[in-house]
Amino acid sequence: MTIRDSLGHALSGANARALDHYELACHELRCYIGDPLAHAQQALRDSPQMTMGHLLVAYLNLLGTEPAGLRPARDALQAAQALPADEREQGHCRAIEHLVAGRWHAAGLVLEDLSIHHPLDALALQVGHQIDFFTGHSRMLRDRIARAEHAWQSGMPGYHAVLGMYAFGLEETGDYVRAEALGRRAVELQPRDGWGWHAVAHVMEMQERRRDGIAWLGAHADTWSEGSFFAIHNWWHLALFHLGLDEIDAVLRLVDARILGSASPVVLDMIDASALLWRLHLRGIDAGTRWHALAERWSALADAGNYAFNDLHAMMAFVGAGRADDALRLLATQERAAVAGAGDNVQFLREVGYDATRAIHAFAGGRHAEAVQRLRPLRSHAHRFGGSHAQRDVIDLTLIEAASRAGQHPFADALRRERAARGV
């Protein structure tokens, strides 16, 4: 008997026990809660021949941009390739082949076609959506989901996640009214949906609705944070709302209790910590020793050279902690990766990451005019190395402060007027 998931897709090599664990893993991934990898691995213990079980393990090791995830992802892919697979499962295999080689854009295209033919494949939609985020492809963050949304109905497993993803794509393309409505509906259907909470927070950040943002996240923190491996990012958003209101004590409480307090070694969490401490640094607020433990965690990744967006935030920590040797090691890694690297990271570096990271290094060294020179040309295409509008705003913030400190006051004032005109 063919085992099928809750939306009707065949799962080659699966048995009923493995199906239960696989479905739970997918649910947890959609909500960003629990330990989906543990459930995927349990599915494989129940059914070692389950092709999608191996592929899910591969995705879970790849979607955090962790260098240490590459080996287990390759092993999982190799196991899946030795097993029977239908056309849909073969599509997932091809996407993962591209991902382990660092070909993010090619993987996104494979999953785009997969979602066209299988719009109810929630995993294909979610992984594709994450790839669009990592490559800064704002339009596809919206359109990938828009193409599939017609096939979904309320009551289907994972429908909340489709709404949450669509909400974030709409926000990143400036459709704030629809984005907020769909994001709110997503968390109404599934209160644990961390991405839905996040999508609405982005709307409020872009509209400078800081009090609304504090009410949105602050009043429901237990709901979206408990057991969530996405919690630190939403704590980061809450801290940004307080920072925008100059409530520095509240920001520092969140830094100490939530964002740095967990001492998370997860790269995506470290990015949030670096980004927030750097924003404080730009305001002349001394973060004290907070940089040091964070920089120690980044130090293990200074030679990775796998994702330029990570490098930018590692550099913030290195210069914040005064770790000159690590900073130079990171610059050397980027040099090698830009010349002899493989995959799309070469493009991420050459177009944005190389100069952005060096601008942070120059700013910290007091070479503010150099920082301006490196950052100014990046503004129109900074999305090409990934992240959201809210995350990439650190480039503009650094540019404004660098211009001011370099004595380029007319330019700095022009940039401030520009931000005021667009409500940032």
C-alpha cells in the first residue's frame, strides 16, 4: 500500500509509523518550533527506506546556512539517491543537489517548477521561500506563494503557513495592508506560527508603528516564543521597536535576557545579536563586554566562507570585541572565496558582501570615508546577498553614521531626509 501524506503526496518507502513522525517534523518546521530534525530522524529509524525522510533531514541541515550542516546534508542526499523516488521526490533531490553545492538560485528554480506542478507540496513552498529570503529575491518571496495559494483551503494542514509566507512576501514587496491581514489570519489559525508573527512585525517595522509592534509581540510573547527556534529573531524585532523609540534600557534588557542570554551558537541567532549590538554601536552606546562571547562563537566560522551575509555580521562582532586577528582572518577568507570559491556565494561576495564587510572593518578602524566609499554604491542592489529590508537597513544606518563622522554632512543630511520622506 502506498503511504501518502496528509495532502495526498506519495511517500516512497514509508510506513505508517514513519508517516506520523514525518508529518510532525513538517508541522514543527512550518511553525519553527520543537525539534523537527529529531522527528525526521525518528521517521527514518521507523522506515530507513523513506526517501522523503532523508530529503527532509538534508533540508533541515541546510536551511540554517551552518557550515557544519553540509556533511550530514550530503550524506542524507546520498542515501535518498539510492532509493526509489517518484517525480516529485526526484525534484526535491535535484534541489538539494544544488543546495549542497551552494547553487541557491538553481535550487530555487527547481523548487519553483516543483511548486507549479505540486502546489500543495508545503515543504517545496517553504524551502523555496527560505531560498528566496537567503538570496534577497523579494518578488519571488511573494510570487512563489501567490502561484500556489489558489490550491489551498482553510482546514488543510499547513494552510496557516502558506498565509504566513504570503504575508511576508507581500510585506517585502510593499503591500502592507494585505500582508498584515494575512499574517494576522495565519496566527489566528495557528498561534504557534512564528513566521506569521514575524510577517506582521515586519509590516509594523516598515511603517514605523513601533507602539503597535511592541503590543503585537510583547503582549503575546509566551505564545510565539515558547519552544520556538525562531524566537530570538522575533525578540530582535521587539528590540528594534524599542530602539526606534529610544528606549535603550528596554533594548538592553532584551539583549541580555533573550538575544544574547541564550548564548545560542546558531548562526541565524548570532546574526540577530550582531545586528542589534551594531545598531547600538552606531548610536554611540557602549555594549561593554557583550561583544566578547558573541565574537568567540563567530570565531569558529571565520574560515567558513559559505555565505557573505553571515560574514558581514561576523565582522561586526570581531571589531566590536577588538578581535583584530579574527577580522583579518575573515577578510582573507572572503578574498579566497571571491576568487576560488564555488556556488552563488561568489556572486554574493562580489556584488555586495566583499565591500559591505570591509566597510564595517573600515568604520571600526576610524576610516569613515572609506566606509562611505564602499557602502554608497551598494544601496541599490544590497538585496542580492540576502536578508530582509529590515535586516539590510543596517547598511544605510552605517552609511549615514560613516558620512557624518567623515565630515560629509550634506550627504549624511540628504540620507536622513530620504529616510524621513519614506517614513523610516
